[in-house]
Amino acid sequence: MICPNCGAEIEKDVDRCPYCGYMSKESTERKYRSIIKSIKDKTEKKKKDPEKALVKGFFSGVRIIVITLTIIALLVVLFFVELAREEKNRPKVNLSPSEQADASAYKEIAGEELDKAYKEKDIEKMAKIYDKAYYKDRVSLYGVPHYEAAIASSNYMKLKLCLEDLNRGKIDTKEAEEITYYCFYFYYEAYDDEDDEIFDPIRNDEIIPIIKDRLGFTIEDMEGFRDKVMDPPHVYRTKIYKVTKKYYKNYK
């Protein structure tokens, strides 16, 4: 096309003459329409941004709720699985007449074996009798003579197993809880008075040194814990875990 101002030959689609700077009416309108359109597009985009943010926030909230509910559901499932596992390892209750008869016969035989082991002061044998009845055969020996001695024997053998990992420096929180419970059990003498001859030497010569030298409790600490963890003659695991967990990292 020919520039109306200077007569130079120029491209027809240019907005401004490259020789004299002249802008035609059509070119000017086209340029400013483009500018106005760009402004309108940006304005519309800005108007839509809050809506997008709202939608994005809504779906983010929904996602968080779904994740939270999924985690809660998994925790509930794990709780009931663990509860079922614990129940599976405990003696049966609500026995049928035939099961009661079998349990009575079992307790009579186990009681004789336990009495013999008790007279021989065989702690390992008493522990095996108790553990076999409780965990494998799921029969409660409650009421059998030396029942408390059998429990104390079982706890003592479990403590020795936990100490093996403590000796290697590979103890986790669960084992720290177990060690603490077993030591507290013996410190507060949860066994019967008739068992003192067997377990008091263990308490004085083994348990108290572990409590003081390896777990880091003082005798004053232990006496201070007494009312918090005891409902005589019982020693409560969960109460022990609660009041001692801050000490686990110091075990050696």
C-alpha cells in the first residue's frame, strides 16, 4: 500500500509507516482494539482466579478429610487386629462343660509339675509351665498352688531376654517398656510372701542394680512412683509406661 502521508510504499498490515511514522485510522483502531481485548482478557482472568482458588481450596480440604479418615480407619483396624491377637494369646473364657473338664484335668497335671519345680526352685521350669499353659494351650492356672511364683518366673525369664538386646545397644521403645515393667514388678514385690526365699535374692542382687545402674532410677524415684503404678498387690503396665517413658532414651 501507499502511505497517505509520505507516499512511500509500505506493507499493508503495518500499524505505522516506517518512514514517516504516520498511523492510519484503521491501524490505530486495530491496535487499540487489541489493547482493549488484552485488558478485558486479563480482567476476566482475575475475576475467575478467586473462583478457582475457592474450588482448589474445597478439593484440597476434601482430600485432607479423606486422608485423615483413611488414617483413622487404618488405626481402628490395627487396633482391633492387635486386640484379636492379644485375645488369641490369652486363656479361653466362657468354657463349655467339656472344655471346663479338660481345663480342670490340665490344671491338675500342670499343678503337680509346678509344685515339683517350685520345691526344686527351678525358675526356668516354672516359667515354661506357665507360658505353655497361658500362651500355647490357653488354660489359666489361676488357683493352682504357686501360681504367683509361676508368673514371677515367667517375668524373670522375659526380662533376661530383653536385657540381651539392651546389652547389644539395640533396644526399642517396646522392649524398654517391657524391661521397666518386669523390673518394677520385682521391685514392688508383686509375688506372694511365700515366694520371698526364691525371688528376694533376685530382687536385691539383680533387679535393683539394673534399676539403678542401667535404667537410671534412684530409690527415691522408685518410692515416688509407688502410688502412681501400684494398686496393691498389682503393678499396672500402662501406668508404668506412662510415668517412665521419658527415661527410656537414657537406658544403657
